Amino acid sequence: MSTRGAPVGFEWVFEEDVDVIGPMALRVYIKVSGGDDAVLFAGIRKFRGRRELTFEGSYGFAYDMVTKGWQRVAHRDLDQGLSTPEQPVHSHVRAEPLLPGEIVPVEIALLPQATRFLKGDRLRLELRGTWHYPRDPFRGQFPAFYPPSPRAICTVHCGGNYDSRLLFGYRPATQ
């Protein structure tokens, strides 16, 4: 994934009606080439059939996603006293730039939410190096702005020794 290119996506199809409630936590193993740091922006989208279902976000933004989070890779050190598996908290005491070829786990906290997914709905995780929406009052979020990641290539590692995962709470949907 180029930090200035299209996002990397992963999808999950729900086999029953569920309510997804609370914060989410994403763990990804990242290798950065062409740099020693990156900013990762993670977002969760909801799809029914071919259509994305959007939500009203901050500032009256009518096309928001389910939830989102972001994390600078060099600030990946967790505060062990405050972190839980469901909600990682970073210490931000010091930057730890990556060494060439180094693969590191990065924990990303996603904002709390409550969303009903019906059988057949898809949850799509998108991981990218720029903010999800343009900074434009007519076509995107405004005045919110996050600087893009430094230019680099990020490789996501999953499977085997790399237990990348998206952790979230859910329960069977009730009336």
C-alpha cells in the first residue's frame, strides 16, 4: 500500500443480525519501505448489497463511515497501565522510527459506536495513508484536517506469526 495511493481493504460478511457496540481495536503488522515512519488511517464502512450505508458525522457531515481511528507508526508504544485489548492507549513518550526491513505491530484504537448489521451486510476495513475524505466544505469534511502520512510503501503482514486482527464487541440483534 502506498501511503498516498488507494486503501487496502478487508471485508467480513455477517451470517446473522448483530449489533456491533463500543470501541474497536485494530492490530496490524507493518513494514515501511522508503521511509522510517507512516501514519495509518483505519476506517470501518458498512455495505448492503452494492451500496455503502453512511452515517451523520461531526459538523453535520452526512456521509461518514461507521468508525475510524489513526496512529503514527513511530508512536506505537502502548501505555500498559491504561491499555486494554479492546482499547489501546499509546504513551507518545518517544518516537521509535522503523529500521529498514523491520516489521512491527501497530495497535489502532477506533472510536466507539453502535451499529446494527443485518445478515448479509458487509463490514469493510480500510487502511490507508491519508485521511478518508477530502478537506472541502462541499465534497468532504471541514474544518477537520489531518496531515497525510510521509511518502512510503507500507506492507501489511497477516497470518502465521503475524496475528493481525480487528477486535470488536457484538451481540445478537434484539428488537
